[in-house]
Amino acid sequence: MDDLLKLERNVRSIYAKTLSLLASRYRFNLPISDKDVPGSPRVLFLGNHSSGKSSFINYIAGADIQESGMAPTDDGFTLITYGEKEETLDGQTLVSHPELDYQDLANLGPEFLAKLQLKAYPSENLRQLTLIDSPGMIDSASSHQLRTYDFRECVRRFAESADLVLFFFDPDKPGTTGEAVSIFTRQLVGIDHKLLIVLNKVDLFDNIRDFARTYGTLCWNLSKTIPTKDTPHIYTTYVPGFATRPLEGNTKAIPLEDFDISRDEVVAEIMRAPARRADNLVSGLLSQARRLSVHVKVCLEAVTAYRRLVSRLWLGFCGLVMLSAGAAWLTRDWWLQPEWSDSFNEKNWEALTVPGIVLGSAFVGASLLWWFLSIGLRKLRRSIGTEEGVDVFFKRAYKDELSLQKRADLYAIWQTTKTGILDIMRVHGMRSLSASISSKTLLHKLEVAIEKDIPALRRKIDLHPEIRAEETEIPDTLTDQAELSTEKT
């Protein structure tokens, strides 16, 4: 455990010294900072309503902590953790508690805090875990009109800080809700390594054909939602004692032994969340560092092009002034002749031709240069606010890497950071970004961390397995509970 705490301090140090300042300068949304690396392993439960999330949490805790039912029972997030006594804290108290690591949730807004609570319960199975129950997905891709808070942003924040994410489906809604599709395609991108997909309530099927049909439907929906070649592994399970189909005397009922094994596998993954923590800390740090690097490089490329054009514009203006002054100085002999004070005659106009041509040519040339650069600056400003425009700067920033080989990893990171850059350009403008030497030095330091410092932490984990928390077997209480429920059924 001491080695794990040391690893957490090293991760915090890299966040503080390498990532935080650079992220602040370039308005990068850094989900995890040096102050909020979570201290307790977290498991996030997502899924459609009535898919069995709350029942599974109660099964893990060994107590009826969460309400469960076929209809939606709650529209908020609940954190279930260990406590010496049974206790419930509301959202405002939770984020202001000095001994809890949830202060960062306050910026999700008062509407979210009104839907947030923490429940402490004296269950040994929760001693090293924090289980996060979420509201069920709804049949609308535009949930902001149906919820009083930004549900997708909350899911993203919890998913990025969690050590394990479980997404539950049930036989009635095998992946058909619009909100579930949106969460998969946006908020859960990049966390596949800690995502488990669970088809729950398989004890509701009357026969194996119904199960096969539903399983195939879920695979089909996931194949259209998750952009991977192979369909991810789907755990098929149920919670003992919650079956609504009578099994006794039903010769067509599907046998549940294999599903018991699958449930044990899911429980084992949940209980080894502390063991995942060390890997997730380093993986999360590396992921955020790479995203920040792409974000900063593209911003630097854009702001450098912008300031280069602005410099040329000012240079054209200064050239206009200097040419006009130079032309006036060169023609001073004509302008200072005493006959200019007399009335003009034909000879005076002939003498005026030479300085007039010089001054006119200088003014026209400088004005054309100013006009041309002004048009270029306006075009640059307009292009920066479009996806096509920022794509150009991405390709410029990585022209060497992209010219050598196809970099699918870079393109994937770019797709996740592009929206943030577009928001900066549209809201704050190019002048808000830094192009100083110190920023470039920080970027170089970040690249060194990506190439050397963070891989060194990974090697330390591999060489010293004791850094990981001890593997936790399935508690005997859960095994006994499952056997007892099966016997009753």
C-alpha cells in the first residue's frame, strides 16, 4: 500500500509540474489535476433504467442500500462507500467535506448537486471500494431538455476518474436508447480498457431462443455504436433472488449455471478495482498528457500563423509610413523652393510631377500590401473557427509524423481534442493563447514526460507487482448469498 501511495504522489507531481500550468495557459480541460487524483478505487455503474444496476450494487454490498424497481427510481448519482455507521450525505455537504476527494464535482452546478448523494454503510465488501450508481438512460439523444443538469458531462467526469466502468443492458432494452448510444460514442471514447458490458437479468428469458435473439440484437446495436472491428465481450448474468420467471416445473427455462460463472467474473472484476488502480493512474496520466500535447501543438501552430500574419500587417503599415516619410525627404528640395509660395504656373506643375509620382507610388504600393494582408487575416480568422481550418493546422503541426506513416493514434486523439480547440477559437479568440518561449519549454517538458517519465512509472509497476493493491477474491458472503438464493428459487 505504501508503494501505491508513492505512485500516486509521483502521478500528482507530474500533473502539477508538467501538465497543469500548460493546460491552464491553453484552456485545456484537464479532468484530473494534481489536487484531485482520487484516493479510493471507484466503480461506475451505467445503463438503461431497470437494467439492474441498483440491484447489483445491493448484491455487492450485501444490503438493500439502493432502491430498485422496473420504473426509474432516481434521476441522480449516488456514491456508495464504507462507513463505520450507516449515513447519508447530500451533494452540497459532500463537495464541501474537507476529508473527501469530491470538491471538483462542485463546478458541475447546483442542479447536479441537488441530485447527488453519498451513502456510507458498514459492509466489508465496500471497505476498499466506492460504487457509483447512475440514473438510467432514457430514449432521447437530447437529454439536456429532460434533465436539469448536464448528464453527459457528469458521466464523462465519473468515467474518467473511475477504475472500472460497467454498462448494464437488460432483455427489454438491448442497447436501443438514444442516450446510451450518445454516451458510448462520445463520453466513453478512450476508456475501453476499463469498460465492461453486462447483459443482466438473463433469468427472465423463457427459453434459449429468446436469449439468443436478445444477445444478437445487443451485439448488432453495439457493432453500430462502438467503432471496433470485433464486438466487445458481453458478460451475461443475473442477480440471484430477483427472477420473475418461475423456474420450477418450467422445462424450457434456460439453465443458469453458466450465468453464475459469468456473474462471478463480473464480481471478481469489481473486487479487483484496487488492483486496477495503479495501472489506471498511469494509463490515465499518459492519455491526458498525449491529448494535452496535441491540443497545445495545434494551438501553437494556429497562433503562430496568426501572429506571423499580424506582424506582416504591421510591417506593411510601418513600411507605408516609412516610404511616405522617405519620399517626402527625397523630394524636400522641390517642396522647399521659394517659388511654391507664389502662384502656380506651368513650370511649377512640371516640377511637381517627379515628387508626386514618388509619393503616389509609395502610398499605392503600401496600401495594396496592407489590403492584401488584411484579407489574409480575415480569412485566417474565419478558417480557424471551422473544422476544416483547424484540421489544416493539425496536419501542419504533425506534418513530419504523418508524412512517414499513417498515425491512427494521432487522428483518434485529434478527434477528441478538436471540439475544445474550436470552442477556444470561437469564444476567446487567438489573442488568448500563448506563443512564448516558456510555453514551448513547457511543451518540450511534456513531451519528455510522455517519452520517458510516464513509461518509467509503467516499468516500475511491472517490475514491482506489490505496487498494485492485493487481488481480492469474491467474498464468501456473496457466494453464500448466491447459493442461498438459488436454493430458494
